[in-house]
Amino acid sequence: MSELAELPPPPDVAGFKLDGTEIFTISAVENAALCRSTGVEPALDGTAHPIYYYIGTQVAMGQTVAGLCAVCDFNVEDGPMMGSSTARFAAPLRTGGQYRVSGEILSVVRKRSRKLGVMDVLTYRLRLHELDGRTVVETDNVWVLPRKELV
Amino acid sequence: MSYAIGDTLPPFVVDSVSPAAMREWAVFLADPNPIHLDVEVVKAKGLGDRVINQGPINVAYLINMLLAAFPGGRIESMEARFLDNVYDGDQVVASGRVTAVEEGRIACDISLDVTGRGTVNAGTATVLI
């Protein structure tokens, strides 16, 4: 029997919906502050900083960060870590633009690493949609959830 | 402007990562995780002795590098892997290299490095030009 087989299975949450209920609006004022906080001036053509793909989906998905962790039976105080983030843009994000979020958990895979011990690798997908339903950007995020209690 | 495989992109440099920006991003992200705000929490968790930059800010530095390298271009896709933390006061350098050139589309390898410590983010991007 492998070491992993001796561990309890990860939470069975693949398919859990992360659809938002609120409309996310990219404020021109906030976009300007965000751009300057990263060392650049905001664009003059009405496009928002592309990092709003991450911000908009995180803020307006149907869960807080702590809530998403809780869905995965993980306490946010135990320190989730970002593993990777992928974005596919169909169109630019715009200041003043209003967006809805849809999404779902794709998988939670339990692994054992030399550095972190037992961990769950959470992969979830979120999309920002125009209010007419068109998808503007789709993102897959991977978080590492260290399972200290299973070391 | 023409591009060729192997071209290096002009670097985007942040001389000193700012804790004030981290406080702003806690609001942008609606995520008040104290490891980005309170150095005592970072120490208590054994994560170092400086506050830790939010991961999406590091991705924003990579985006800034791409948008400066391709004026008028638009990011079609990108992937960033998080390899290590960036801390308050770090100097970071976002850089890239062209890996493929098609009609209207450039593919690049991208990375974010902390001066003196090495690569903290690595990934790929395609930009429509």
C-alpha cells in the first residue's frame, strides 16, 4: 500500500459552484490607484489593468477566500499558498465595465511533498462575463493547502 | 516593429516593493490576510521578518513588463507559477524572451526575479500585436 493510500481522501468538492451573485464593476479611480501601486500610469484608452482578471473573479465569486478554503475543509489561518494562475482573455477589461462571475472547483488532489508534507492541491476555474453573458476572461487558479494535521 | 525568436524584452524594475501597496491591495482583493499587513504575524508563522507581497501583485509586474514591451498589444493568455515569496523592500525585475512569432501574435517566456535571490515567478504569455 502506498503512503498516499494510507491517508484519508481529500474533500470531494469537484464541481462545487463558485458563481457570484454580485456585479463587479471596475472603478476608474481604483484602477488608477492600482496601476500606480505597481509602478505604471493607467491606460488612457479606457482599458483596465489586466490583473483585474484575478481581482474581479476573486472579489465577486460566490465565496470569500476563507469561504473557499472552508469548502475544501481547510482553515484559512493555516496558510493557503498560490501555486499558479492562468488567464485566457477574449477581450480587454474596461474601466466602468460591469461583470458577473461564474466558476467551479475543478479538483482537489492530495499529495505528499518533501518540503510541505501532506498537502491538497486545489484547482478552480472562474470566468468574468459581460452582463449580456459574453465571456471576457477565464482563469484557472491553483492553490496549495498544507495539511499540517496529516503530516 | 519586428520581433524574432530569442529577443529579450525590456525589463520592468521595481526598486523596492512597498508595504503601502500591500495595504492597498488588501482592499482591492477584499482579502485582509495579515501576512501582507503585519510583520509580527509573519514572524509568528515562521515565514520571515518582512511582510509578504500578495501574489497577484507579482503577476501585475509581469503584465506591466509585457504591456511596455509591446505598445498597443493585448495579452491573449498568460500563466504564472509561484515559486517563492516577494517581501517588503525587495527589488524585483520582470523580464521576458520571445519564444515564437506568428502573424499578429508573439509568445514569450516570462519571469520575475528578486535581486540577489533568484526567480520567484515563472511562466508564459501570448500577446496579440
